Amino acid sequence: MISEKRYHILIWIAVILFAMNLATIGSLFYHTRKQQNISASSGNREAVAPDEQGTRFFRDQLDLDPDQVLCFREANRGYNRNTHQVARELDMLRIHLIDEMTKEHPDTMRIDSLSGEIGNCHTALKRLTAAYYLEMRNYCTPEQKNKLDEIFLKMVQQDESDQPPVRGRRLGRGWDSLPPRRGK
């Protein structure tokens, strides 16, 4: 039989747990409603699908007219469709490469083949990007072409600055940051 003191303790524990559950449910309800209100209020602004963000950016940067916007939108959709397909293929190839490299007895011929396929996908991505850029240039006025050139130059420079530094000059805890071995 449970003593009266233990019975009171168990009741208080049950009351505290019940209060905590109510607070959790109330918090979830509050945050869900708050998120719905934010979504509803942002719905009044111009809603932009992810694949339309590129078109919107170029529209704003290049001051495109409505006909140009339609041409850019179509070019952007085709570019996104093709690059997403190549990116998915790249992801699968990388997974296969890691799987092969982490096997007990990795097949170096398979690793070389996968590495070549990954390189081909990178080449395909660069070609798609170049074709996309050239297609957009076809729809631009001379002034817009100059501005588009500047935008692409900045994007390329930004991509290059995101690349890891040259081997031996990395910061952090990679192989290159280890102190040199003695006796070398």
C-alpha cells in the first residue's frame, strides 16, 4: 500500500507533468498560428517560386521589359531543369565513389571511371551555364549586355573565392595543417 506522503508526491508529479504537457501544446499551437499569420501576410507580397527567383533577380538588375522577362523565365526554367538533372547524377556518382573507396578492397579502375564521370558532369554543368548565359545575352540590349557581363563576372569571381586554397596553404585541421614530420 502507498503511504499518504508518497500519494501526495505522486499527485504533485502528475499535476506538474500535466502542466508541462499543456504548456508544450499551447506553445505548439501559438507558434503554428504565428507561422500561419506570417505566411498569410507575406502572401500579399509578390510570391515567387524558387525557379522564378533567378528571373526576378535579372529583371530587377537589368530592368527587363515584360517580353524580356518571359524569355528569361523560359531560359531559366530550361537551365534549372537541366542542371538539376546533372546535379542529381553528380550526387549519385559521388555516393558510388565514396562507396567504392570505403570498400575493404576498392577497385581502382572503378574509382577512375567514376572520377571521369564526375568530371564529365562538371563539364556538362559549365556548358549548360555558358549556353544559359549566351541565351540571355541574345535577349538583352547593349546596355543590358554590359550589366549582364558584370553580373556573371562577379558570380565567377565569387565562385573562385569559395574554392579551397591551393594545397599546402589551407587553414584548419586538414592534412596540410599538420606540422612537418621529422626526418624528412
